[in-house]
Amino acid sequence: MRTLRTVSEVRAALRRPRSEGRRIGLVPTMGAFHEGHASLFRRAHQDCDEVVVSLFVNPAQFNDRADLVAYPRDERRDAAIAAELRVDYLFAPTVEEIYPHGFSTSVSVGAISEVLEGEHRGREHFDGVATVVTKLFNIIAPDIAYFGQKDAQQTLVIRRLAEDLNLPVEVEVCPTVREPDGLAMSSRNQLLSPGDRARAAALNRSLQTAQALVAAGQADVRLITAAAETELRNAAIQPEYVQIVDPDTFAPLARIDRPALAVVAARVGTVRLIDNQMLSPSPR
Ligand code: AMP
């Protein structure tokens, strides 16, 4: 595996494989690798000849400075994991390489960036994501880029971005990888105290409660979200939001008469976590 630091190094390294018609897969990450990341690397390997992983803690998408400072960073460990998983190139640029002096362009995706995560973290969050992902697509020019369903709203922002700007890249969304107790894997989980780590499993439990009600025929979103919130409160977790939305637009639903997405965000101790789960009404 080669570690690349600059845009010109990436372009030089990929010129030959691209000219030989080799398919290039990109997995954008912020590092602190876990099995969720590993699943994307493996998936990229199945479809592509060259796998590029970007490792960049993108300051533009952090609305909370303390979150940016606390974000776990361990490039040496990440490089070892990526090499072990046969990643071909690790693109780990500096902040100055991505945002050089004078940088002043922002990519902003409408509507979908404004609700839920956009509302709670501020507009800048998805603008920061859309801007850095556009840059990564332009720098690496992957055939396919891989993202996790764990960040469901982010995947919609990126699909919209790729479609609206005619970016010549296929966007693949891969399933959420979970800990044995159901907690969605996240780089932020390592910041949880042991007590908070145990409580955090309630996020997934609340989504499972929602799914169980839907499977039993309950269609009233108010009742379902109330039950999910109770599951969180029983673990002394105050949700930022629990909502049931249309999986394609994130518009809130009142009744579940077609597949829907339950989304949750909550602070557990000082750590903000998100999760989501598809809800499928039982066939009648
Ligand atoms: P991050 O490093 O947290 O920005 O994540 C990089 C990519 O990995 C994003 O597309 C995430 O959605 C994805 N990802 C993060 N956690 C998981 C998980 N538990 N399962 C699957 N994909 C994940």
C-alpha cells in the first residue's frame, strides 16, 4: 500500500491504472478505522481493481470545535489496518492540501441538507461534506465510491450531489456494521465512558422497538416514535430526535403504509451518536 499526501501524487499514481482500464474504487473516511470501514474496503475490492481510501478529518463539516479536537486520530494504526485489508492507496492529505490559502468555494446541496442532521448540526455540516466529497471525486476520479448506510442522510446528500452535478461516479451504499449488542460501529464509540458505552446500545434497541411494532401491524408514527423514545429514556438518554421519514426524501411520515426509515440522534454523555433502521410494514 502506498500512502499519498498530495493531489498531484494521487493523480500521478492513478494515471497508469486508469489508462489500462482498471476500475478505481474510493472509500472516503475520517479514519479511526473499525469493522464498518473494513466492510467498505472489502466491498470496494470485490468490484474494483484499485482501492483508494481517503483519510481526512474534514474541519469544514464539524459544527462543534470540541468535537473536531476530540475526534480520534491514529494514522499509523489506520495505515496498518488498510494495508492488511489490501487497500492499494491511502490518501492522507494535510488540511492545507485540501483547503489551501484563499480557498473560498462551497458546494451546497438543497432541501435534504436542511432537515434533521442539517437542522441539528447546522447547514455547514452537509455543505462541508458535499464540498470535500466533490473535491475527492475530482482528485481521485473513482469509478465507484462507497458510503455507509449508518450515515443515511449523508448518502442522500451525496447521491443528489452526484446526480445534480453529473459527476461520473457510481455511488454505492453498504449496510451498517454493528457491535454484538447492536450499537452501530462508529469512530466516536471509543470516546464513550464504559457506562455510556453500555447505555448507547439503547439507540439500536429503540429502532428495534419501532421495527417490532411495525412488523406487528402498527402504522401510527406517533405511537411508534413514542415507544422508541421510551426505550431511550429508560436508558436515561434524551434524544435530539427520533423520526420516521421517507427513505428517499427524509420527509416526515404520519403513517407507515410503505417502507420507511426510522432515524435517531442522541448525545450519550458528551458523545453525539446517530443510527437508523428501515421499517417494513408486514404484508397483509
Ligand atoms: P467516517 O470515517 O465515520 O466518516 O466513515 C467513513 C464511511 O464509513 C462513511 O461512508 C460511513 O457511513 C461509513 N461507516 C461508518 N460507520 C459505519 C458502520 N458502522 N457500518 C458501515 N459503514 C460505516
